[in-house]
Amino acid sequence: MLLVDFVAFFIFPLVFWELGREVLGDYPAMILSTLPGIFYSIYRFKDTGGLNFTGIFVILNLTAGLMVDFLSGSALQLLWNNVFYSAALLFIYSASLAARKPLYLYFTLDLMAMRGYNRKTTKELLFEKKTYKIFQLIMLIYCANELIYIVCLSRWILKYGVEAYRLDIILDKSLNIMLSGASLAAFFFIYQAANEITPVKKIVIAKLRRKLVFLSSYWTFFYFECAYFYFSNHKR
């Protein structure tokens, strides 16, 4: 899944843009280059636990991104709309931080509830002072991520025009990887703290009782990959 993510959101868009724009034109090539990532996100929606907070956020973000792309009308306007959309996300992240309801906290809560942790008890733990500061820090990184994207892409559009799209793909994935790394590091720190206090339901484990040898390593990797998907696909 990590490999599919890398291909869908980086390799295919970059290659398709370079090869397809001469045949299809700049704007159609931009639109079509995003399709694998869109289909992959829809497919992965089932792993977000359905209509929890994160699932709703991912679907709304995906829908808004699609509308922005298809209503742009031209390649250059699509690039500028990416800047405006990133500015809107910066506002949302900042507002959640100012309201003391950091979105990353709810992403983490959904993932841990999916793992089997008691949602109410875990939520109380996450709002404790020590762990809450981590969520504030991660949301500041989210905001910095969007600000860097806005500044860099704006300058590149003014300098290179439509040619800035290849730089947009590279910048977006690079920031995405760094943001995911910081988010995952924070998540596993919080996960360890919660693991010592919060009871885990045995429903999921009971279903796989016959796979005892395989169970531990499978779920460790499975939730690592799910965490990566959670924290890497809220942006665009």
C-alpha cells in the first residue's frame, strides 16, 4: 500500500504530465494525472472506519479538491486554485488550533478507536496537558506545511507559469512525506502512552485467533500503514 500510495500520488502524476501534455494539452493532462490518487483514496475510504471524523474529513477534502480542479477551466488557474485551496486549509487548521480542538487529535482518536481502544477513555487521555501539547505542535507543523506550499508555489507560478506544475507535484509529495513522518512519530508516542492506560477491546483479535503466529507483525504493519494514509492524505 505504501508503494501504491507513492505511485498514485507522485510517480504517475509526474510521468503522465511530462508525456501526456503534448498530446492532450496542459489542463486535461493535469486533470487526468490526479485520477489514480482519487480512485486510490476512494478505495482506501473503507479503511478509515467509514463515517467517523477522519473519514468525513477525507471525503470532504477529496470532493472539494475535485470541484476546484474541474471548475478551474485552465491549467494556470488550476495551479492558482491549488494555492487558494491550501490557504483555505491553512485557515481551517489554524482555526482548529485557536479553538483548542486540533484536528490531528481527532485523526488520532479515530485511528486508535479503529484499533480497539475505548473511545471515551482515550479522548480524555488525549486532552490531558502532556499529550495535548503534542497535538498543538503537530497542528503548527500542519500550518507551516501549508504556508511553505503557498509561498513556494505562488513564486513558481509567477516565474514559470504552467511549467510550475512539475515542481508542484514534487513539493507536494516532499512536504507530505515530512508531515507524515512528524505525525507518525507523534502518533506512536501517544499510542504508547495510551497503551499503558486505556483498555483495548478484544473484538478484532478474537476474529483472528487462528492466526496467532502472524497476528502481531501483521497488525503492527497494518496500523502503521493506515496511520500513514490517515496523516498523509488530508491535504490535497
